[in-house]
Amino acid sequence: MLTKLSSLSKENHIACKTLQDDTTRSSRWKYTPSGEKAGFIQPHGLKELWFHTGTKCNLSCDFCLEGSSPQDKRLASPKFEEVKPYIDEALELGVEHFSFTGGEPLLVKDIIDILSYAAQHRPCLVLTNGTDPLIKRLEKLKILRNAKHPVSFRISLDSADEKTHDMGRGQGEFKKALIGLRRLHNLGFKVSVARHIAKDENIDQVNAAFEALFSLNGLPSSLNIVAFPDFLTPGALPEVPHITENCMTSYQTQEQRKHYMCASSKMIVKKDNRMQIYACTLVDDDEEYSFGSDLRASLQQRVSMKHHRCYSCFAHGASCSEM
């Protein structure tokens, strides 16, 4: 289950709340709209390197935090020769893990070659919807079982309820995702599940429903589940509290701040036909989070907590990582 970094009390939430400007969200990096010093994370190394495989996907979910669809080209799919130099440099920097997200990674032409190379050096995680693209490439994925390091897969199951899942992803997609999950497990791959956090949900009931679903499908009832809040679509500007420097130091310790993903990970994306480094897996819709193309240099740059998705990490402990 998802381990939270911290949980704010009602009083702390109020103390940290700085109302947004009525007309626009500030693009300033170091200050909130009220002029307070903005919270930030100081990176301290590179444990995990993420690769975005592009926003092309076989599904068109209206809630997708990347806005992915079969036609979407906001982020392009990288080729093996574009990914390899970053894998090599990350190894020099002491990286411990490689992860791949999308879009749908199994639509990428070079994904088997990319995973084969990366898994020669470090464990890998692939985020997938587990449906047609995965099922069609299962035979080719078998080669990854012989890799020096394990390749694991996280399948999106928004809910343990078929109707709820299919409402967002399309009729029949729940059954396909379960087929993908079972087949990967039966091939010996480590699998986990990503789900949505529903408003006012009963966590014990949710966990029990997933455990029953797993057991019914011949899967371990203890499969890891990573639960995510609603991150909204790219470019969304929800009204959330601004995170000040005081919030980060008063309500979280240095050790807690080290557990933020942006403290020890980066993401590589292909955008505007060039490879770029972003501070986080969740902020590729904001150019201020692009740190150029030099991976080593990017590790020296502070990461502002100004993006609305940063608040999910601050208040709820959201994390894409399974490290």
C-alpha cells in the first residue's frame, strides 16, 4: 500500500493556506502570489530515473493527467538511441532504478530494446494500462525474464469495481487489464496496481475489495497498490493552497523532505523534438520545471513546490515510485 510522507492536521492545513490570486496563478519560481518565500526541495542525488514514453495511448481517458490519447502528440516517443545516453549517464551518477511511464509505454516501437538495455544494469518498472498493447507484446516481453535485473509492471485498475473502471476507460477495459495482470504474473513478472482515491472512501473497504478481486483471479491478495489522488489534466489551474518555505520547514523534517520524489529522481521527456529533463513525473505541463538536457547539472537545481500537483505530495504523500 502507498506509504504517506505526511498527513496535515486541519490546523496545519489552514496555517499553510495562502489563497490564490483570483485571475491568474503566479509563474514566479521563488515566491507565492502574496510575496512569501515559496517552498522548495533541494535534490540530494539520483536514485531513480524516469523516462516518459510519450503521450500516445490506445485509450482516451478524460481524467488522464497527461491528456493521452491515440492522436496526442504533446510528448513524443523516444528512440533507443535517444534514451541510451541518459541511462549511461545515470549509471555514472549512481542511479538505483529506472521507471517508464506514458501514455502507454507498450506502444513504443523501441520499448523492448530500451527495457532490455536498462535491465542489464538496474531494476525497471513499467507503468501500463495492461490492455491491448501489452497483451499483443507478451511474447516479446518474455525475453525480459532473462534480464540481469528484474522488470516489473504496474497495471492501472482505477477501482475494484468493473463498472467504475470502465466508466472512465471504456467498456471491456477492466477485463482486459485483469487479463494483462494475470498473464504477467503467470510469466513470473512482479506486478502491482495503480488505483484512484475516491472522495470520502473507506480505505479498509477498498483494500478488502481489491484483495477479493486479486484472489478471485488467482493473484496474491497482497499485491502492492499505489493509490493516487486526482491530479487533473495538463494545464489545469485548481485552487489549492500555496506551499511556503515555512510550511516545508515547520511541518516536515529534513528526513521527510528527502523522501519527496523530486529530491532523488528526475524524468526524461521528448518534447519539441528534443530530449529534456523535468524535475518530476507530474509536472511536464509547466516549462519552469524543465531543467535542460544536462542530467548532472539538473541535480544541482532546487525544485519549487509551486505546481498544484506538488500539494498532493505535500499534504497526502503522493508518490509515483515503488522504491
